[in-house]
Amino acid sequence: MTTRTFGNLQEWDGVLKQLETLRREGALSEHQEALADVLRYHGNWRLREAALDTVRHIETPTEPLVREALNIMTDESTHAQMRMLAAEVLADVIERTRSLGHDGLTAVGREVIEAMHDLLDSPQPPVLHDAVQKVLPRVE
């Protein structure tokens, strides 16, 4: 798979370096569509985790990007560590956008909160339950 920004995602070492460069330069916001593509890419978990972690550095993430992080958190075929990271990142994003007075994530924010409650109400790995219980109060 390739993206306009990151090129061939199978060459993940270069993509990781590029993610770090964009984060340092504060240019992640301009590449949110490509970041969403990386989050959808199941070919390399390390790359997806790195992309997911960069989402927390975007001041105003787009709704499609937040939805991809939400998809990771709710995907039972994704390993628990990445789902836990997604929950933490989503809480960071919602908390920050609220503190900045942005209400553009209102609808997706409600979906995130609802999904977190659904995770707590369903059989999930205990570590995921613990992670969601920890971050949920920050977003409610």
C-alpha cells in the first residue's frame, strides 16, 4: 500500500522517520488523510502504533482521522496494547479539543464515549477494561 505522503508503507522504517520529522516540524495536521490511511494499514503493527501515537500531537484532528482511531479501539482483531493506545489517544484528542474550545468533534466525541461504555459492558481483555476505565472520566 502507498500513500501520497508516506509512499510505500511496506518500507516502514522510512515512514517512521517521516512521521517523526512531521511531528517535530508541527506539520502533521496537513497530512491527516495520509495518517488515516496508515491507521487502516494492517501490514505492520509498529507503523500503525506510531501513526496512532502521532494523532495525539495534532491540535485539531479531522473527524475521519478520529474515526480511524476509534475503529482501532473497537476492533477485536487488533491486539489489546494497540487498542489501549487508541483509547488513550482518543481521550487526549477529545480533552484537548474541548480545552481549546473546538466543538467540531462533538458528534464523534459522543461516539467515542459510547464506544468506551460499550467496551466496558462487553467481554474484553481486562487490561483494555482497565485502560478504558482510566481514560473515560477525562472525556465524559
